[in-house]
Amino acid sequence: MQGVFYAVFEEEIHQVILENQLFKPGERIAIGASGGKDSTVLAYVLSELNRRHNYGLDLFLLSVDEGITGYRDDSLETVKRNELQYGLPLKIVSYKDLYGWTMDEIVKMIGLKNNCTFCGVFRRQALDRGAALLKVDKVATGHNADDIAETVLLNILRGDIARLSRCTSIITGKDGPIPRCKPFKYTYEKEIVMYAYFKKLDYFSTECIYSPNAYRGFAREFIKDLERIRPRAILDIIKSGEDFRISTTTKMPEQGTCERCGYISSQKWCKACVLLEGLNRGLPKLGIGRNQGLNSDGKKDRKRDSRTPSIESKQCGSLEF
């Protein structure tokens, strides 16, 4: 029975890749690797399918070291073992090198209330920075169906129309420097857990020590409750998100680039630079909240910038590109 489950699981991922044309032969693909179950299974399955079906991909592991003692340092040891187990080159980029701060240092300054805001913003940009260093064509992430359903719900609760309009896309960032894709978009978390467990894959299962009260956690629990009542609830939420229509009169953010670091931004300064400015000035709450930007004098600014996206034009931290 386990053999049948493995075959069905892998074939479903293969069909998702084919039907959505996620990859092209010869592409360099970075797999966002945290050491957790999702990214570990993704790395294993992609490497297997790449060999089995001759995708012709060059695969790499890309990890972000947020600087969380007792959590990320341990999970990165798992990723380093995966590098040897799967024969995939590994690149690690760190918050300390990129931004001059670790999450331990940030939490020490701001406390636990808004730390996930900093970490989420920094991690998204760090993945792109690492992908640029690897010169890859795409980044593949382990976001599963449960994650996407949670994101749909969170964007509705926050009234974030811009993110709601794209959060269910299986490929995002096509108009940016490095697109991202989600081969596990229609794969339940429980399936991934079962696959990792029965395959005896080497993964790290401890939750982040700074996220017990994260807003996403409440959405996750709500969706789990819905799933117990209606097993298809997760896929139904994703389908609803796909079918949302944004009014043509709704003003959407204009994508440009950050004047300070060159990263994608709809403001003069990207969110990471705004948060960094607050940290470096000893005012960590300066960048908390939506649609806040700062000009070069450190004042709030809401003007748009419509230049072509590039993440290699300037430095955001001390790491050179």
C-alpha cells in the first residue's frame, strides 16, 4: 500500500508540473529549503522526478538563516545533510549578512508582538537575493494547499486586495526578476507528512520559537476546524480565491523599485528598507503597518515609482551582488 501511495503522490506532482508548465528544460531552479517537511519532501520529489522524467533541470537548495538560536541553526544542519543525501548544491544567505541584524537581535529590541512582520518581509527578499546569487531562473517553494488556503483567508481578513488577487497563482512574480512556483499547490499538508514519515526522510519538525502567537496560526486553526467538518474545505477556499474578481475601479499598487536598494516595491522605499531604517534608528515600530514608506530624509512617503524591477542594482545590506 505504501508503494501505491508514493506512486500516486509523485504522479500528482508530476501532472501539476506538466499542466501548469512550471519548468522548462535547461532551467536552473532553486528550492527554498528550510529543513522542514514541506521543503524536504519538495527537494526529494523534484530531484526524483527530474531524473525519472528527464526535466533537464539544474536543481539547487537555497536556505535563509534568520539567526534564531535553537531553531534555525538546528534546522540548517538538516538542510546540510539533505545536500549530501540528494546531491544538490546548497547556498545559505543570512539576515546578518544582508541586513546587519539577526532575528534574535530584532526580537530583543521589539519583543514578540510584531517579529513575524520583520521576518516575513526579510525572508521574502532574502530568497530573491540568494536566487540572484545562484543565477537561477525560478524559485520553487514548498507551500502546500493548507498554506495557500490560510493565505487566502488572511488576505480577506486584512483587506489586502493586491495580495488576494495573486496569492492563489501557482507561479508568481512573472513580471519581477525571479518568478516563484508552488508544485504543492493542490497537495494537502497531511499527505506531505505521511510521505515524509513513511519514506523516512530526514527533516526538522520543531516550530519557530518566535511564532506561537502569529496571526497566521489562528487562521490555520480555523481552517483545520473547517476541514474536520468538510474535508474539501481547503481546496474549496483555494478555488474561491482563484475565482475572486477584483473591481476594475479598485486602485492597485503600481510596481516599481526601491530607491534605496533596487528591490521590487510600490513605494519609494521597499518594506525591508523601511523596517531596517526603523531598527537602525532605534525606532523599530516605524515601519509597522501597511503602505508606509520613507523618503531619503526618513519621512513617510506614499508616492509611486514605476521603473523596471531589478534586485541587483544596489545593496540592501552588506552582502554584495
